Amino acid sequence: LAEAGTDTARLVKVNVLLTRAADVATMNRLYAEAFGPPPYPARTTCVIQALPDPAMLIEIECVAAV
């Protein structure tokens, strides 16, 4: 984000993919810490079967205004 001349305060949309539903509460807490204070960027969170690397538990994609 810094290289593009922006930061997390200018995020407009975040997509989160989790491989374990049990991680949603922890992800919500960490999301609030990372992207707070409110208002938070729009977000979609999905629990999926797997990511390309079995060791990966989460994938986050962000869109920011520049």
C-alpha cells in the first residue's frame, strides 16, 4: 500500500478467505485491530474448503483508493 501511495485507512473493500470456521471470531478481532478504528472497509468473509497451499489458513485481498 505504501508503495502505491496509500495506506490501510484508504481501504474500500476487503475479501477474506478462511479455511476454518472456528477462526472467524479471532479473525474479526485481528481485523478490528489492523483496520480500526471504525468505520471499517466493506468486507466479505468466506469459509472455504482449502487454499492452494495446505499450510495456508487465510487469504486476504484488499482494494484501496489511491
